[in-house]
Amino acid sequence: MIFVEVRKVMKLGMSSLVVSVPKEWAEKYALSKDSRLVLIPQPDGSLALYPEAVSRESPRQITLTVKPDDPEGLLEQRMVAAYLSDFDEIRIVSIEVMTSELGERIRDTLRFLTGYQIMESDTSQLLIQNVARVAEMDVTRALHRIHSISHSMLKDAISAFQKGDANLARTVINLEEDVNQFYYLVNKQLRSNLIDPQIMQRSGVTAIDAINYSLFLQAIERVAASAKVIANAAISINDCKCPPKILALTQQSGKIVLDLVEEATSAFLTRNDIVACTVMSRSEGCAPLQKTAERLLDQHLSEIYLEIAKGSSPKSKEKLEELQASLRLIEQVFQSFHMVACAASRVAEVAVWRAMEVHRPPPKPRRKQGRRPKPEKTDRDSSES
């Protein structure tokens, strides 16, 4: 229900000013004569009005029922939604016997939901509790941390691909779990700020900050996902050597996207629109590099075809299949570079928005409505009369 109306401010006593609240709103929140309201001034000059938050004497609980015909991944998505909605207890009930496969799925999901642990479990249900409630965390520090992990993943993934270091690539893949944990944890805090105005006031994170931070998180999470693709390519490419020209192009592209992510994040956190615009312009330059890589890959594949055409032995055909698979992996690497460049451009775009928010002027007070003063008579008016 949305209330949009204008109400008149009235004077009570010698100095107090009062305004009434809509009847429907008061009934919705069961307000009475002695009810208390929370008033929070907003940056734009408006005043947010909320019923006083009621302390949680009992934990907030939700039951998720698992059915045999549920779509794949539905339970995992519901668990994440319950976590983001800050439920204290999540009870999962299975219509049939809870299989080991279902239990493994639940535990895999919990690895990303910081603070949630399984407290009770049997053959048909289990209880998950929040053993470490997230109150007011330093969101800015968390953003620094998730950027640091993602940037490190990307740097090491590129290095692993260039050097053929499978061990380093596996380390990169394992770090994605840390990024996912921070991703959900910070998103949970941002949602809590929007739901509870008192948390918002104490944390200093405004509603527009929460939106901007959420967009930043989505982009940085995409960087980590791209780093994982590059790391998987480094493992799967095995002993097949990357052509020198293409390898040199991966080094050039990798350095560009690493710089773009670093500069975009700095512009976002410092609200520097000049650096942000530079990042957006430079990110467009990654598209020609991807086109060049595709051309080199096609050229290299043509050369291989010519070599194999000279001798049609079974080993030659097997070698061709391996090389084709390797070139597809290299193509995935350049596609990942493009995804990272797009993510950096997105962060830079939001940085420009944040820079403009600083320059937004405060709202001007409205003039008091009253009778217009009568114009004074001039000498000309007197002479005419």
C-alpha cells in the first residue's frame, strides 16, 4: 500500500510543530497514542519515518521443504535467499529420506553462507542456525578485501596460463570460495541496512550507497569468475604450447585488464570521475585485441591443417584434435579478458555516479505560503489619482 499525500504542519503550544500520519498507515503498524516513531534525516533533506524497531525476543525461523520434483538448484537458491533475508534459523525438511547427495548439496551451499552452521540433523530434516550474527560491519573494508582477492586471482590465473603452472591455477580456483563468502556476506549487510533504518543510521551506509556497493560487488564477482575460467584453461591445456604471437597477446591483454580493474576500483572508492572516464575509454580498446587473437588463432589452425594434410596418420589426427581443443581454451581466455574489461567499465560508470552525488546541492527551503504584500504606490500612481 502506497500513501502519497500532502499534509499541513500545525502548531502545538508555543514552539512545537506537529503533523498527523495517515490513518491506514497507523492501522497497518498498529500505532496507538503512546507508540514511538523513529525519525531519520536523509542526505537529500527529507525525513524518513519508521515505527520503532521491535527487538527480537524469539529467533526468526523459516522452513524449506524439499520435494522430489523440485527444479535443480531450487533448494540452494532458497537457502541463499533466507540467508540474505537474515533468518536466524533455517529448517530443511525432506519429503523423502534425506540422501547423502542432498546433504552434500546443503553443506556445499553453507560454505558460502558465513556464520551458518548445521545444529541438528536426522534422516528427514536438519536445522541450520546463525551462530555469528552480522551486526554492523565495515562495508568499505569488505569491498577492499573482495577486490584484493579477485585482483590477486586474476593476476595469478594469467601467470599460471602463461607459465603452464597447474598448481598455481588450482590455488586460484580455490580462492573463488572466499570471494563468494564475501559477496554474500556484504550483500546481506547491505540488505539489512535497507530493511532496518537504525542499522543504516549507525553504519552510515545510505540507501544510494547500498545500491552502488551492490553494483560494485556484482562486477568484482564477475572478475573472480573470469579468473577461474582462465585458471581452468591453464590446467586443461596440458602440454600443448601456445603460439608465441598469441602468448605475447595474452600478456599484453592480461596487463591491460589488471590495470583496468585496479584503476576502476580506485576511482569507485575515491569518487574520481576523471580516472573512471579514462577506464571506460581504455576498456573499449580490449575489443580489437580479442579480434586480433581470433585472427591469429584461425591463422594458426590453418597452418596446422596444412601440416597434417601432408601426412594422414592416426597420430596426426589425434594431434589435430588436441590442438583444436587447446585453441578453444585460448579463445575462452580472451573472452574472459573481455568480460573483465566490461566489469571494470561497469565499476567506472558507477564511480562517475558516485562522484556526481557529492556535487548534488542540498534542497532549498520552500517559501512560506501567505498573502502577497501589496505593491507600494509610486509617485506616478499618486499623480494619476
